[in-house]
Amino acid sequence: MRRVRTLIVDDSATIRDIIAATLSRDPEIEVVGSAGDPLEAREAIKALNPDVITLDVEMPKMSGVEFLEKIMRLRPMPVIMVSTLTQAGAETSIRALELGAFDCVGKPNFDGLVEKVKAAARAKVRPLANRAPARAVNSDYRPSSRVLAIGSSTGGVEALLQVLSAFPANCPPTLITQHMPQTFTASFARRLDRLCAPAVREAADGAPILAGHIYLAPGGGAHLEVQGGVQFRCRLREGPPINGHRPSVDALFTSVAEACGRKAVGVILTGMGRDGARGLLAMREAGAATIGQDEATSVVYGMPKAAHELGAVQQQMSLADIGQTALDACAAQTRGV
């Protein structure tokens, strides 16, 4: 098997050595070089033609995010950002994911770096210039009583921005579980709130689920679920990880199936693994409409593929079509998908 040729870009020689040692322990990865700043990295990319780059967020001469944007415009390739898991690092990392970085890992532990590098080598990378613009927001939109639940993982920041930026201010009540570190979700919610017409917030336990609002599962501590009753409410439930994740997409979808039944629409987007497949199947069996992202537009066709193979997906489509299809399914006086 051909090894994944990896270039390490970081201004700290110590960090470069740690990352190189971490990656070199896996026989499927070959560290082909390193660079201390983006200018060195540019020449190394030309000379070494790596499959994957690990890129520090903060560097001299040019920030990692500035360099990432140049890469994604001029020579798109899989990039994994290396960041401190601080508030400032989180906001910068969210911007990097929005630009198309495959994923982020945190200093100094580099949790999951080896698996992410191998997955990144198989990922689809879209140049910035080729990304579909958001559709115009429909100011006449009227939501029905349906709840929209969305699950995503690797590649999900970019995908969610494309889907949600076309939502009107009075969008269907929408809940999202995106696999993301605990320190990132608050920054991501603020970013979405600035860029989208509806109000976007981290979900709070007991919060009423209302039209015109998007609720993002907080990272790390609990699963986001829907609590039934006269008024649907957010529930943050402590418990062990499901499919290796907390919050879990399966936890969200399963709760929506139980609480909302046919008064719901489920969407599964790009991501590694199988989280969300069984929950989406539960939604479909309960009468909900279900939508999956197709392979061609998924950064990683893992979660959508698992859901599709399980029979959980009614309609599979490109990312550019998912937002409007979900809105139509949740609109007043519609029969759904």
C-alpha cells in the first residue's frame, strides 16, 4: 500500500519533531519533509508534492489561515490544522474549517492526528472557486410544525455554512449535532449567527424549540436531544459517548424520531464513521422525511454512506440542493420530500 506522504508546517522545531515522531510510528504514513513558515512550505510543496499537510495556525511571515486560503485557491489539497484549544485558537480554527481544512487537532496532545492524516488522504477537496454560492433567502417562507435535525462531522463546518446561509429568518426549528471539540462550538455558533439570517445559539437544557432558531449541540459534555410535550424542548443528556462521540448524531436523531415522529425532517451530511445512520433510520421508520448528502459532494462519504446503505435515506442529493429541499419539506402546506 502506498504510504501517505505528509508535510509538517510549524514554526516550532520541537512541535515539528513531536508531530513527525507521532506520524512516523504508523507504517502507512511517510513524513516527507517539514517547514518552519509558509514561505518554506510553499517551496516544499512544489518539491515534495505531499498528499497531506499539517499546518500550524499561528506562524511568522503569514498566518496559517492566510496560507490555507492560498492553498485552497491555487493548489487544493488536504490540510489538517494544528491549533491550541483556546478561545482565540477556536475562532481561527473555525475560519480554517470554513475555508476547507479537513480537520483540526489540538496542541500538545495531537489526539487522533494519525487517523485524521490517513482519512484526509482519501478525502475530496473542493477549490474555493468551485464552491456553489448560497441560494437567495426566501422572505415569503412560512414554516410548518416540522422540526429539522441535522448531523455532520468531518467537512461539516463548510457544509453547514452552505446549507444554513440560505435559510430565511423564520426558518424551521433546527437542531444540529456537529462533531467538534468543546472549546469550538461556542465560536462556531457565533460564526453561524453572524452569517445566517436565523438566530443561532448553542443549545441550552430546557430551551423551547422555536421557528427562526437554530440550536447547535455544545461540544463534549452531553448529547443534544428533543424532549416531547406540548412544547418541544432541548434536552442536554449526560451519558457515555455513542459511536465514540458525545454529542452523538444518533442520540439526536433517535430522540427526534421518538418525540416528533412524522413531524420532522432529518439530514445527514459529510463525516467519518457511522454516527447518525441508525438514528436516521429510526426517523424514517417513524414517518419523518430523510435526506443524505451524496458521495460526490461529501468531503468524507462515511456517515451519509452508512445511512444510505442502511436504508435510512429517502433522497440522496448534492450539498447545493440539500438546504432548499429541507426547507421545502418543512414548509407550510407541503407534503414534504
